[in-house]
Amino acid sequence: MTRSSAPRPKTKRGVERRAKLLAAAEQVIGEKGFAAASIADITRAADTALGTFYIYFPSKEALFRELVEDMGRATRTQATEQIAGAPNRLEAERAGLEAYLRVVRDRPLQYRIVEEARFVDPEAYRTYYTEFGKAYADQLEQAALKGEISQGDAEVRAWALMGIAKALGERYVLWDDNVEIDRVVAEAHKLICNGLAP
């Protein structure tokens, strides 16, 4: 799948219209799935003329990739903001996990789109997680240098922690309407801090 070749809009109106198309795509593709969602569906949801779509995106595939990339940037930004006030790395883990589960609850379509990217655009899917993993590993490495957590392979740890969050998001948020997120976070945080050792 080729990367979007359409230039970024330079006017405020262009930026807003492009953002409106991306928001509509999140809604339409999140509900219908990539294959069933048409460009006409997306432009209708964005209240935009069909021809206008091609000013901003050369294809539905390019739009999808851009959507996944935007979601990745937004998720990393949200995570950074949520852990910014944490006094140490272990508390940052708790805050980050809670924030992630609440995002999955509040924006389930985003979660579904990223999962669909595994099949629609495997490169975008991989980039979504590897970019997050790199930033996460850097944070863990810095925390280890400060003595806030034990030394270890930061990359492996980052991916293990991401796996915990992803699995908990599916089981306790997407599959269950009545879960107490605080309870899930508390139990997972105990595991993260203490491991399984008695």
C-alpha cells in the first residue's frame, strides 16, 4: 500500500475539511469495516462532496493509512499527557494503563480500526505499535537509570506491558459493558509492580 501522495492543506479551511474526512472515516470504517465502507459513505458522513475527497487523499487505502497514523500519534500524545504528573515510573504505569482502558471504552471504533489494519495495511499496523513500543522502551530505560524500576531489557518489557494493556482492553472493556476499570487497573498494577512471586 503506497503512502498518501496528496500534499497537506495549507489553509485553515483545508485543514478543517481534511480533519472532518478523517473523523468521518473513523466513524464509517469503525462501524462498517474497511471493505464495506465506501468513499461515498465517508464523504456523506463528512458532509463533503465526493470529488473533494480526492483533493486530500488519492484513495481509500491512503485515507485508511493516514487514519491509523493519526490514531497512533493521538494515542502516544494521550499516554504522555496522562503519565506526565506521575511521581515515579510505577505510578506512571498505573496512570497509563487506566488511561488506555478508558480510551478503549470511550473510542471503541478506534480500537477496531487499528485491529483491522493488521489485515488491511499490515505496515501501518506494525508502525502503530512499533512507534509506541519505541517511546515506551525509552521511558522504561530512563526510569531504570533513575532507579525507579529494576534494570532489564526495556524493549521486551515495553512490549510485554503493551500486551497486558491490549488484552485487558479486549476482555474487560470491549467484551464487558459493566466492568469496574479501577478494579482491573489495581489488579494489573499489582502484577506489574510485584510479578507473580509469592
